[in-house]
Amino acid sequence: MKEWKASAPAKIILLGEHAVVYNKPAIAIPVNDVRAFVTIKTDSNSDVPVIRANDLDIEYSFKKKSVPKKIEHIAKAIQLVKDKTRSQYPYKGWRLSLSSDIPIARGMGSSAAISVSLIKALYQFLDKDLAQSLLIDLSYELEKFHHGTPSGIDNAVISLESPILFQKERGFSMFRSKTFHFVIGDTGIGKNTASIVKNVAERYKKNRASCKAIFEAIGSVSNQGLDALRFGQNEKLGRLMNLNQSLLDELGVSSPELEHLIRQSLENGALGAKLCGAGKGGCMVALAESRAKAGKIADKLIQAGAKQTFLTTLKGVNKK
Ligand code: PMV
């Protein structure tokens, strides 16, 4: 039996979500300890490929005609890699298993991490080289399948496993950050990115001037945040996160549950806090002075009703 393995991290958008859709800069960081995993194994007991999605408890054999909707994205990745490399998969019987520690639909990049780990494992299986730029392009194709018109920030930060400044029409730049400690709190409420992005677009159509000003202000927060990260300015970054949160709230993408966790974190010593991702549910992120303080804030968030929390420390280029 032969085996190929790949994984990809979760991510959070630290500053700039939504405005990034309107070509403003945003900052995203990987969350390296929370990951999606893909394993491909040869399987002499089967003469067709089999997909197993462990978290969804779905197993699908290519003998059956239609792929279950919940794992269509996996079949899509298999086809995309086959077409792109113009190759045939080398064994008749093989088994692809997918599992992920990243909560689904919470703004932590679950779909992009699954896409990136699938592409990496399938390229290894086909014994083909995969340049980072191609990984970003292919994972963007799969993101479009999930979300319609994504900005591209999620699949870029997850492919690169490094903090990035991202701007839609300029692409990304990696940067070296000083050390920062964050706690992520999950409201436990799933959200639909495509529909929230659509709501913002409708708001923009109706209130062009005010939305434009919000996007402009968020873009400026991201640019200032880049300096704060590069120069280790904890308090400044915290203030920028708070400012970003009030701008996102003005845009109508916050929620009482997010506000509640954000307030709890600030009352318990966070230097700044905001929702992360599309909003209206999903996760919030708070900045703490130290890992120990992040742990204390995490405990308070659980007491305040968070479904789960994650601690993450950002350091350097942050590649695993
Ligand atoms: O919640 P997520 O991880 O899907 O992030 C959405 C981020 C948005 O800026 C709202 C949309 C995008 O495509 O960048």
C-alpha cells in the first residue's frame, strides 16, 4: 500500500474583510494548529476511487452515478487536478480521506483549507510539481465553486501559510510580523458568506457614499495594521481592531452574539477585538498581551457562551 498526505491551516482575517471585496487592502493570518488533512492510499480491494469525508460521515465510491451534494467539491477538485495536469490517476483503486479540525462556516477558512489540502495531496499522488502560484490559482477556482465571487484572500493565506497583506487587483505580499497572541471565539452560529456579501452589495447600491467611506476607512485601518504588526505595536493593533469592528458594525455585518463575545473579551483584558470573516455569526478574534492572558480570555469566552475557542500566536513569516 502506498500513501500520500497533505494538510492546510485555518485562517482568520485580522483586518479588512468586506472592504477587500471592493479592492481595499486586508490582512489575513494562518492559524497553524487548526488544520484540514487529506490522505490518499492505494486500495487493492477496490477497482475504483473511493472518497471518505470523515467529519460528514460520508463514503462515496465512483461506481455510483451521482456524487452526494455535500462532497461535490471533493469530486470537483479531483477533476480539476486531472484536467490541469492532463494526466490519469495512476491506480484504479484508491481511497481519499478528508478530515478537518476547522469549524465549518465560521470564518476560519474551512472550505479553502480543504481545497488547498486536496490539491496538494492530488498533485503528490500524480507525482507532479505544484508551484505556490498554481496552488493559489487552483484553490481560487474551487473557492468560486463554494462562494460565487470570493476576493481570493482565504485561499491565498492558506496556500502560503504566512501572514499576508492582500488587495484584489494587486495580489498579496507576505510580511514578517512581530509576535502577537490572539484568542478566537466561536459563536457556534454558522453563516453564509455569499449571502452576507450580497447583502453588503445591496447596501452599497442604496448608500453608495456612506459605504464607500466605510470601505475607505477599513482600507486605511489595514494599512496602519500592517505597520503595527511589523513593528510589534500591540496597543495600536488593538485600537485598530476595535475601530475595524465599529466600521463592520456600521456596515451591518455584526450580530448580538458577536458583540457579546467581543465585549466579554474587552472587559477581560483584550487589547482589541472584532468579528472575523463575513460576520453575522461565525467567529470573533481578540488580541491579548500574552499567551497566558489569551488563555484567560478564552476561559471567560466559554463562560460567556462561546461554543469553542482557539489560541493562536503569530510570529515571523509563520510558515510551518
Ligand atoms: O467568512 P469567510 O472566511 O468566508 O470570509 C469572508 C471574507 C469576505 O471579505 C467577507 C469575503 C471575501 O471573499 O473576501
